[in-house]
Amino acid sequence: MENLTVIGGGVLGGQIAWHSAYSGKSVVVYDVAETGLDNCRKAHANYAEIYPAEVGASSQDIEATQARLSYSTDLAESVAAADIVIEAVPEVPSIKTELYERLAGLLPEQTIVATNSSTLLPSQFADATGRPEKYCALHFANLIWSMNVAEVMAHPGTSRDTLTEITRFAIEIGMVPV
């Protein structure tokens, strides 16, 4: 699980993307609008200053993190090589459902999909993904570099292999999976 696509470059999406790249993952940030990506890039510039002070990152760590990040408004291109997709779009069921239905025909067969939703259950969207066995929640707290807990939540159709892989991914990026 080396190639991550984060869908939604807002507060948590931007943090998940930056922290995953800092942890060695190749990350594509997808957003529907270039302005969303611009805001994400600004947040990433801010994290480039926070991580040395709060995480102990070196200048080489920051350069490597930045090199592992890319940004796109092309959904198909963004997910073409994804091992894992983390969705961090607004907490509006119709937006999430529409996104999952669009993703279903674009994802490589092996790709796992996770929602970062904090208020909606994964069971609400499992069928829309077209791959319910490879879908679950992976919820992060704000300021993930210091609040490093990731909540893993299955729905009845999530496979054990998916839960193992998503838990392993969380550990690899320095989270404590719960």
C-alpha cells in the first residue's frame, strides 16, 4: 500500500496527504477545483514549517515529503495507480454516494477505499463503491501529527483482508489504529 490518493484537499484531507507523504507514501491529492488544490498546497507549506518544530523533521525530510506529493483535478488520473483511496469530502451523503459511483469504474481491482467520515457510517455507502468487501472507514483526528489515532470501522461486508491492510497502512504512517 505505497500509492495513496486522497480525495478532498480540505483540512483533514490535506493533513492525511501530507502526513502519509512524510511517512514515505506516494500521494496524489485530488480535488474537484483548482482553488481547493491551491488551498491544500498552502496548508502543506504551513506543515513544512510545523513538522520541523513539532515532529523533528529535517530539511531533507521536508524535501522528500514534498517530492512524494502531487495534485490533480482529474479523478481518473488521480486513482489510476492507487493502492488505497481515502475519501475526505464534505459530510453530505449525496456527494459521497455520487463520488463512490464515479470511482467504481475507475479504480484498479486491488484498490481499497476508505472514508474519513466522522459522522456517517460506512454501511451507508458500501454498495455505491462497487467493492463493498474492500471498503471501510479510516477516520483521523485533526492535527494528525500529534493526535495520531486512526479509527478503523468495518461494515458487515468488509473483508478481513481489507481490515488487515487498512490497519497495516495506519501503522505504517505512524497512527495507532483503534
